[in-house]
Amino acid sequence: MLNKFALSVVAAMLPLTFVTSAQAENQTHDSRQLTIEYKTFYSHLRKIDIEDTPSLQFAFGFLHEQTKQSCEIDKALIHTQKVDIPLELNAMNRFSLPKERALKLADAEVTIHFTQPHQAACQLSVLLQANPLWLAELPIEITGIPGVELTDEEKAKLNIQEPETPAIAKTAVDAQRLQQLNAHFKTFFDSMGGGLFSFMMPETKGIKLHLNNSDAASMLKSKVFATKHGIEVVNAKAKPVGGPSHIQQAGDTIKLSDEWIQQNQHALPLNTFSHITAWVK
């Protein structure tokens, strides 16, 4: 039977983001502040298996229910009876959360402070994306909660090794890692789509690079860069010539097909895109 989470993904399968207005009952008297129970987020977080799909994460944000534009967040934090833990906001004004059952049992809350007093019209938006730490081959923090540490047995199970020297972030994602990421997206959707209603789940076709506004991104979109790396950039309004296209450009997004990902031998610079999501149909 298709669970509630899977149905939510189906309802908004193309942008790989969905919204919920469940937070309305948790509004505070401060029109710039919103408090949501951590268990609301935990119901999403538990769907990602750190062993099977370590490259994936959920990024949480808020969209205005009418304009569908991002509601700008000033700051966000996890609140417990003992400590407040600040959350880092990324360039898309979204934040990620640790998957901690202890926080759920402790009735922790997530408090969001908006820059404008319009939180009543803002809906929670959940985006499935590649984990930036995984892309840069940096250690992924399994827990960021003070006082909550993994045992040696848990670390061994998750194949976590304490580095002797600080890790150095990679500046590009290589071909093999891109293939692994694509496989993890497929694994995630396959796990969500089991059962009678599997036909309702979106089918993954590859991955999408959401380009930033840097000079490197402009280079990536140019014909010169594309030719050098065997990437065909197709104008979104023009039909490809000479057979099916393995890469399609739609505004600030470049789609990489399964076939292209398997044949690709080149690394893609991390500074050319803001995030990566699944390409689904």
C-alpha cells in the first residue's frame, strides 16, 4: 500500500518538492515566527536510508501559498528543553536536519524566524536532493546534536572512519560518483513505489543540475565547454537535431539522462550548480 509520504511525492513529482500546510496549528503570536514539532520532519527524514542512499538528503524550506516564491528565512533552530541548536541556511534559503530519534522522543521543536510577517501564508516545502557533503567527498555528519554520539558498533555498521587528518573537499564530482548518485535516486524511488500503486510513482530518467549564476555555470552552458566534455546543450525551445538528446537545458537546469551518465568519463565542477535533484517523469 502506498504510504502517505509516497502519495505526497506523487502529488508533486516533477519539481521533486511538495508542500504541506500542517504547520498552521503551530503558529505563534509573533507573525514572523513559526514553530513546528520535530516529529513532523522526522517522518520525512526516516525515509532516507544512510546505508542504501547515503548521497541523498531532504532540504526544508517554505513557499508562499499564492506566489509559490520562497518565504525568506532569517534563522532557524532546533529547540529542546536543554539547548537551542542553530541550523545552517543554504543559498536556496533551505535547511537540513539530523535524523535523531532522541529528538523525536524528547518532543523537540524546530523554530523558524522569517524576515517578513507573512508566515501564515507559507507552506512547508520538502526537496529531495544530493547531499553537498557527499558530493564533495567530505565526512557526512550522522549527528550534529550535542551529547548524542554514535557508538563504535554503530560507526562500524555505517562504515564511518575517523580521519587522521582533516578531509579536503573535492572541487568536482567525478563520473563514478555521478553514477552512484543516479543509482541512489533510483533506489529511493523504487523503495517508495513498492506495492499495488507502484505505477503512480515517478520514473527516474537521470539527474538535474540546477545551475547557479557563476561564471563557471555560464561556461558549462556554453557550446565550447559542452563540446569539450561531450555534453550537448539543447535550447529549451528548440527541437534537437540528429536524434534524441541525452541532455536538455531548461532555463537554469541541465538534465543528464541515464545513458549519458553511464557513458560520461568527465568530472563536473561543483561550483557550477547550486544543487542536484532527480530527473523524473
